[in-house]
Amino acid sequence: MTTATARLLPRARRFLRRRTRVLLLLAGWSLLESAHTFLGGYGLAKALDQGFLAGHTGVGLAWLGVTALAVVVGGLAGRGVFRGLADLVEPLRDSLIRQVVSRSLTQAVAHPARAADSAVVSRLTNQTEIARDSFAGLVLVARSFVFTAAGAVLGLLSLAPQLLLIVVPPLVAGLLLFLATLRPMAARQRAFLQADEDLSAQFGAVAEGLRDVVACGAQQQTAARAYGLIEEEARAARQLARWAAVRCLALGLAGQLPILLLLVSAPWLLRQGLTPGVVLGALAYLTQSLLPALHTLMNALGSAGTRLVVVLDRLTAGPDSGPGPDPDPESTTVPHPKTTIAPDPESTIAPDPTTPQDPAPLVPVPPGGPGVHLRAVTFAYGPAAQPVLDDLDLTVEPGEHLVVVGPSGIGKSTLTALVAGLLEPGHGEIRVAGRPVRARSGPDPSLLRVLIPQQAYVFSGTLRENLLYLCPDGASTSALEASSDAVGLDPLVRRLGGFDAPLDPGVLSQGERQLIALGRAHLSPAPLVLLDEATCHLDPAAEMRAERAFAERPGTLIVVAHRITSARRADRILVLDGVRATCGTHDELLERSALYRDLAGSWQPDALPAPEAPEAPECAERISAKSRYLS
């Protein structure tokens, strides 16, 4: 505390010198208020000795009237004190806010690559209010104690000087004990504020990078760090409370012992010639003025005073001094704030994507087993909601390319989320490669399937790290080049500066993000790829190239199409129309599905209407006609 106080004192003196008029005004009102303190004990003693005990009731009442008038005058003085206090406190708060904002902007300009200081929120809100309230409280109680003590001491001297011999020793002893607690309490207060800033910064980083945390599978580590910071703040608060208990002992020594000594020594004082009125007046000075003011002062110095010194030290630090040591860049990551959609939480990230390795082999599909098998699957978004999918049966063979089409909100994305295991059906069974899609044992689900949604997920890092995100064993540079060439990512790779170039998601277009996500899925070892309108931001030529790359890739492909032209490249097409599902080839559906003819009409004008035929057995399903939940 010594260093902080020495650094703050010159600033405090300059601040107060610029407001001399306000200080003089406060002193004037406080001096007027002290008259109430003096007359509180002196008038009571005179009323008793010269009035009531002497048989002069009128004199006693007159002295009590003077004392009451002093109370009214003190109330009016208190009103003036609070007006002057506002003129002193509010400029301090405004100055602190300007300093915090200026320092934050200076740091941002001087170090543009450095992550933003999340603790600045705590300084602008919590800490500036602490400084404002603490300063106001200290000014209020300090001037009250000074003028109250002056009035009380003057009153005790006027009544009987020997009274000071009883009051002063315990008062000084309590003050010394209290002063001994100030330095350790300031240290504990500093530790508490540091813990509060660390916790604020951690929560800010987690809120900005929650999707990166999920993407990297770091939920447990992040939660453990947050819990550790919470415990650290609680530990600092408990230590602060222990020293507050010592302060209570000092308050008892300085605030209660003088009263006890006065009462015990009252017979001796009366034998020394003091009158009962003098003893009662001294007791009034202690109980009504001096000790309450002392109690308030010690409370303010012990809590508000230490908080004020610590907070001002942090708020007025130079632009290069932050709230603490810079975080370890290897242990703390500030994620990019513009990531878009949380990835599959069951996906994995390469432990060391910079190490060239051979591509991971595909998970073997059981001989003769289905690629994707849905039996009597029903799903609704809530117990009272209409089913989005109702008693659905669907089989997609290994290596098959299936396209799903239908109106917006009909359940296409819901279907892919169910197959990916992100949603659980209310009824029925879903198997991928012969095993339940949400099986709790067996190989990592990310080795079996990968889902690329419409809003492609790209995180801060290198392009290589983004592409290897779904390759738990890494991949060689040749494999990276092959997948990039296949999906049409090569121009973007060259523009960015290669696979090891840093990637800023905020400067990428939606189409560029989709190309990176497509390259990531193409490189992954999963035998099942689910593309949920994953090419909607690409032009038709780029979309055709990407879909052709996945069609030629080993494994099963399910595509939710946003352009009907994608259906021509598929082995089969599943049409969801809200009444039933129809599955077949392009030519078959032109014959059997009125909805598909409408969808294909813009580029197949000669398609002739035909009566609807029964659905293919392997694709038959029933979907509620009134279900229109946005998938």
C-alpha cells in the first residue's frame, strides 16, 4: 500500500487544490455542524446542574431548548454538506472514466494485434463506482469525525479536563490496532479486485469464443479454469473478511471501552468534585458524538479507504501497465468474435495438424450392411408439437448419392441432424454403418459421419488447422492439395498465402467459408457426408464442382439441395412434400411427384403431369401434412 499511496498522493493533492472553493464550503458547513456536537453535551450538563438539580426548571428547559436548536442548525448544515460533496465527487468519477477509456484506446492503437482487454468492462462499471462511492463516503465521514471530535474534545475540556484521562487511552489503543490492519486489508482488497478482473476477462473470452471451445472439445478445461477463478475470488473474499473481524475488535476497544471506563469511574469522579451533570454530559459526548463518529470513520477507512486506494491505483495506472501480467499465449486463447455456428460437439480436432501424415482410413462398412438405415422414425420439436417427421422408413445404401428436396421448413435439415446424431428421434431407430447413430461405445462418431451446415464454421488459426479440423490423425500436404483441388479451394489457398497462412474469419465471404468447410469435409475420414445446403453461397459452376468432388469421393453422400439442378447429379432423390415422401430417380419422380415436377419445371418445361404412383418401398414415409417447422 505504501507504493500505491506514494504514487497517488501527488495526484490527490492536485485534484484537491483545483477544488479549494468546494473544500472551504464543506469546511464552513461542517464547522456550523460542529456547534451541535459541542452543545449536545455542554447544554445537557448545564440543564442538569444549573436547572433541574438546582430546582430551576425554566433554566433547565432553556438549556435543552438551545440544544434542540443546535440539532436543527446541524440538520441545515448537513444539507449544505451534501451539496458540496456532489461538487467534489462527480468530477472524480468523470475523470476516472476518461482515464480508463483513454488508456484502453491508447493500448488498442499502440498494440492493434493484442487482444482487447476484457477487464476494462469491470473498470468502467464496477471499479469506477467503487471509487466514487468510497471517495464520497471517506470525505463525508472524515470531515464529520474531524469537526465532531473537535467539538467533543472542546466540550470535555470545558466540563472537566480530567475526563480526557479516561477517554483518550482506550481511544488511542483502538486506533493503533485499527491502523495496523489497514495495510494487510489493502493487500487482500487488491487480491480480491484482481480475482474479479480475472473472472470478468475469462467470462468475456468464453462468451466470445464459446463455439471455438466446443469445436476444440475444451468444455471441461474451460469450465475448470472458470471454477478455479471463482474459487480464487471466494478465497480472497474470505481473507478480506478475516481482517474485517480484526477491525471489529479495534472498534470495540476504541468505541465501547471508553464508555465502560467512564461508568466504572463515575463514583471516583463525583468524589473529585465533578457534578452529575458533568458526568452525564461526558457520557453524552461519548455515546452521541465522539464514538459514533469514530465508529463510522474506522468502518470507512477499513473498507472504503482500502478499496479506494487499490481501485485508484488500478484505474490511474499508466497506459502500459495493465491489471496484471499478460496471460500466457500458450495457455490462453482469445477466440475470434465473428465465428458463426457451433460445430458438431462430437467432432475432433487434430492434435498436431502441422505434422504430415497419411490420410486416416475410412471406417470399414460392415459387409452387406446399410449405409444409413431409418426405421419408423418420428420427431417433433416438443411434446405438444406436430411431428416434423412421422414414422419415416428410409434406406441409403453404402456409396449412394441421395439428394433431399422440398419446400423450406419441411424437415430437410431436421433429417440430416437426426442422421448426424445431433437430434434424437422421439420414436424409431437410426443406424449408420450398422450401428446406432447415438451409440455410447465404439469408434468416434466423427469417424463415421460429418455434417456441413449452411452456415459454415471457420475459426481463427491457420488454413491448415481449419482443413484438418475433422482429421484426428492429421493428413499429409499432398492430401490437403488433392482435397483443395477437388472442391475448388485452390484459388483461395493461393490468395491467402498457402495452407499455413493465418486465417481471419471476419474477412472471408460466406462462399469462401463454405469452400473451406467443404474442403474440411472432403479431407475427413468419415464414410458418410451430410451437406445441408452447404453450397448455397457458391455460384452454380462452383457448386457443381464441389458436389462432383463428393460424388467421386468414396463413401455415402446425402445432400440437402437448394437448387434443383443438384438433383440431376444424384443417384436418387428424396422429395419431402408435407403429406408423404417420394423417393426415386429424376425421371421416376417426374412421373410420380407433382411437387417435384413443380420444382423441376423451370428447367424441365416438357415434363408432363402424370398420376402419382406408390412410393418406392425402400423410401416410403408418412409426414404430417400440417407440419411446417423450420428445419
